[in-house]
Amino acid sequence: MAKWQEDVLGEGYEQQVLELGDDPDGQGEIVATLVRRTWTGKKAPERAVIYVHGFSDYFFQKELADFFVERGFAFYALDLRKCGRSKREGQTPHYVSDLALYDAELSQALAIVRHETSDASVLLSGHSTGGLVLPLWVDRLNAQPGGSVGAGISGLVLNSPWFDLQGKPQVRTVGTQVVRALARVRPFERMKLPFTDAYGSSLFSGANGVWDYDVAIKPLEGYPVTYGWLNAVRRGHARLHRGLDVGVPSLVLRSDKSYFTRKWSERVDRADVVLDVKQIARWAGCLGGPVESVPIPDGRHDLFLSLDEPRKLAYETVDSWLTRHHLA
């Protein structure tokens, strides 16, 4: 088994590279990166959490890790293949042709976490695209002998999960068919989308925000979107819309409003400028099992990077949900 080594976040954080072998999408050797916050408690943790990021993102949210550790969780985060810490030279950032391919690193990460915590129950937390990837994986686990609970999963906390394509209805119908056709012949081709750094500049301390992170792996304007990757996401959406059975309780958090714009203004700080929150609300019930869907007034797309008041409310909502479901 690979060894833990110091992470880029510095003291208190370590990383382990998960070797995944040859890329099914033909871009060489691929890896994922599991990050852990060093456990300083006197007793072994009885519960753990694995966090999965979104598109054009990686794990850097120390405050989120602190929140869970203070509640007795061992905290881990996974940078998926070709994302963040895991991207290697010559690879298309975040590219995957099928979201189910992520099962490889998710399963490895779960096995490591369960081993290190003496089979503690594991809460899964996902943001944006990660909030789509995780329930699809857990639904597949729940279809196996023993189900998702038998695999050690205790619940899902989804932070602005990407449950449908934003935009006008024809984008989700005709547009999806166009994407599907082009994905067959030009999967790595970049889509021609308007430039925007509204969201990124609202977060980054070097622009209009307060958060520090590496813009080389989380660029303010985001990474280019490819036809093959978006086709994988749309197939994931279609599977979700047919109805999942994750087998565990789920908490779905979202902002109370969307505001689509290409340039930063103060309105950007108090809305989801990436996804349509109505679509998140519409499809939350497709997860199966007990689902709570909660809007956070004035929340950003990443609710845990929101302004002080909505961020505080987002954490309080998670805290209350964990207590009610006896998960903390």
C-alpha cells in the first residue's frame, strides 16, 4: 500500500496517491489522490467522511475539514483522476467518458478509510459534479449484496449537486443530442462557450473574494468543457432522473436563487451563478430514501465558500441533520 506523505496544504494534511493504471480514455497512466486531515483525537474515530469536489475544482477547504473533525469524524477528501493534485502532463483536465469509471478510485478510497478507521461508518460529501458522481456510485453499491450500508456508507451530504443542465429547455433536449453525436467523433474537442470568471473571481482572494487556493488547478474562468465529458455528465443526469436508490439518508443543500452573468458584481456573492437551483430542487427526490432538500438564502454555488451568514447557516443545517439522523 502506498505511504502517506505531506500534502500541499501543509501541516495537518497528508496525501496518498492511488495508482489506477492505464486510462480507459487513452491518456496514459492515471492516478487519484486521497487527502486526509491528521487525526489528533485521543480515541480512534467512530465515523469518517470522504469529500469529493466539483468540475474545475480540488480539495482545499480546511474549514470544512475542521467542521467534521470537531464532530468526531476522520476527514478525507479525494481529488479524482485528472483533477487537481491528480492531473498529469498531457491529460485533459477532469476528462472522463463515463462517470462510472470513477468507481475505481472511490472504491479504493473507501477501502483505505474503512481500514484506517477500523470499519467506521463513512459519510459522503460531494459538491457540484461530485454531488452527481457520489449518488450514482452509491446507487450501484446499493444494488450489490449487502447494499450501500453493508459497504459502510452512512449518508450523503450534497452541496449544490449538479442534477441537470442549466439553461433553456432546448439546451437539455436538442442540445444534449448534439453533444451526444459530437462526443462519438470528437470527444476531446472543446466546446465554444462564452468566457466568464464571475464565480471564480467572487471566491479568490486575489480578485473579489477571500479564499486562497491554487488557480493553476482551479482557474478563475474554469477549465474548457469537452463534448465527451459533458456527454458523460448528461448520461449521469438521465440515470438520476430515472430514479436512484442510494439506501441511505441524503441532505441536499442549494442556494435560494440563481443569477447567471459573465462578470462579477455584488449580486454574484449572494447567488448560485453556476447551476439552476430550481433544477436541484426538482430532482432531489430522485435519490431515493429519506431526502431533505434545503435552500440557503444568499448562498454561493459552493455553499461552504459563501459569505459569513449563509455559510454559517449551511454548516448549522448540516450539523442539525447529522444529529437528527444519529450520524454525529
